[in-house]
Amino acid sequence: MSEKSFTSRLITKFFEKLLSVKKNESKELGEVKNVLIVRQHNQLGDLLSGVSLFRAFKEKYPDCKITLIVSPHNFHGIVKNKFVDRYFIFDKNLLFKPSYFFSLRKILRQGYDVAIVPVVVSISFTSNLIARFSKTKIRIGAESLDGQVNESAYLFDKRIKLDWRNHPDSNVSERCLDIIRPFGIDTNNYRSEITFDYEDLRFAHTFVKKTNKKKNQLLIGLHVGAGKPPNRWSLNKYVELIKKLNSKYNCVFYLTGSDADRDEIDYVIKNSRLPIRTFLNKTIPQIAALISLSELFISNDTGIMHVAGTTETPQISIFGPTNPFNWAPIGPNKFFLRESELIDDVEVESVYLLCIKILSSAK
């Protein structure tokens, strides 16, 4: 046994002895007014895919208040979310700052009826520990994930076995509900949700007006970046697709992204030789508002794909290594294309023909 493994097991035993909670097999939660949900280790897409869990709580307990613990990387996705009453950004780098530590402590000591740590990809000891330190009557967490034992399951009194090995193509929006379904909490609506208001919509309308879009022109948005290189469709293919669409429809195009996508965005604009507008470094509600005004949105498999998935706008998501049945947005006008684990195996012609089908049916 390695020294690291020995030390890890020693720490685990220490926490188990100090913080272990007695397991409770009952599926009764009693009265639920205040709910704490911890999703601090999830990326933006994971968080947005899990909005169905928030909705399920609100459908079952309409008057309950949901407090959500998020991270600096994903909180943008739930700003203004109609299902979340309060959120707190957990940043471990600030834990030694007294003011921040006491703010976190205040949130955790509010007094909750239920604390839950949803699990869909991996188990987070930190998230489990946060739930354990909260002042909560009941704590719900994973006992195991696809056969892998949760070594910190002792932090929960209600422990749920999660196993999707027999359902490998189930969508994450549905999977996240499995941890609360044993308690009679569920929903038939798996769609995600980003709440944008009048100001966000006005901001989006102003942007569209500045594009000088004519009434008969189509507004098409694209997101050509992605945090993971294997999830990025070829920029040259995006350029070719834009040219083909413009030739047929005389479109107004815009690109979403941030400064991190600047090189990719500049390349597409330069090589397409069209007056493409950029919508960069905007808030998630503003992006959702703009996409909602569009006739079509095309993107890689990345966070903004999930943002577009919350709107009613027709959407094409291009996939490579990730299983689209797990992660593609859900909806009647949400489409995906995937040929293999290599995203560039998706041909421009395939995307173009799907665009034509979508835009033709929308007329």
C-alpha cells in the first residue's frame, strides 16, 4: 500500500469516526420548507442539466425555499433562476478569509429540512462534507455510483444507490432525479431553465437592431469554441457552413463566446468574409435572451449548448467524444449530430442539410 493511499484511508477513517451519521431507511421526509442543494463541483452544463431536480422540488413542495451552493465556475447558470431562492458561491480559496468563512457558516446554519448532494458524473467529498456541516434534519446522498462505493456515504442518513449501467443512454436531466425519486419527488419536465427578464431581452433586442437585420433575414447564432479541444468542430467547417447558409438564406450571423474564444472567433470572421457580429463576455441570461430571438443556434458540445437548450429556439449540437443521449438538450426542436468520437467526422453537408430541414419547417 502506498503512503498516499495509507494517508487517504487514515483521513477517511478519522472523518468517519468524527462525523458519521446513522443510516435511516425511511423514505418519509416530513414537512419540507427549506431545502439545501450542494452542486459546487459541477460544471455549467452539469448544473443546467440538473435544473429538473429544482423543478421537481418546487412541484412537490410549492412553498419550499431552495438554497443552492454553487462554484465560481457554474453559478452564472442559475442567476435569476425562478426555482432557486438563494445561492451561495463556494470558493475554497476564500475559506481562510474570516468574513467569507462566517458568511458560509451563516448559510449552512440557517436550518434546513433537507440537504441533498445530487450525483450524476462523480462523487465529491467536499460537497458531501458541506452537506454534513449544514444544520439539517435530513441529508440525502449517494451510497454508490454505478457500482462504485461512496466512501463518504457515512455523512448522510439517507443513502441512495445510483446505477445507470443498464441505461447508458439515459439523459442527465433525468438521471439527476433518481436520488430524490425514492422520496416521491419527481417531474415529467426534464427541460432546463434560464430565467431572463425584461432588461435582458431589451439588451438582446438592442444588439439585434445594431446588426441592421432586415425583416426577411434569418438570425442565426453560433458558438465555435469549447473548453475541451476534442469537443471543438473544425473552424474551417464552421466557415464553410456559414458561407453555404448565407448563400441560400442571406442570414445575419452572430458568434457567442468570451475572451478565451477570441482567436477562434477572429479566425471564423476573417475567413468567412462576412459582417458577423460578436456577443462576447455577456451574462448567461443575456445570452439566453438573444438565442430566444434567433431562428437557429448551432454549437459544439459545451456549456453554451445547454444555455441554448433552455430556449424554444431550434438548435443543432455537434458532438464528438461525449454521448449525446446523455448530454444533448431535450426538446422537440433540439437536434444533435454525431458520427464517432472524432467530432470532425461530422460533415458540413450533414449540418447544412439539417439546417435546411429546420429552417424550412419553421416557415
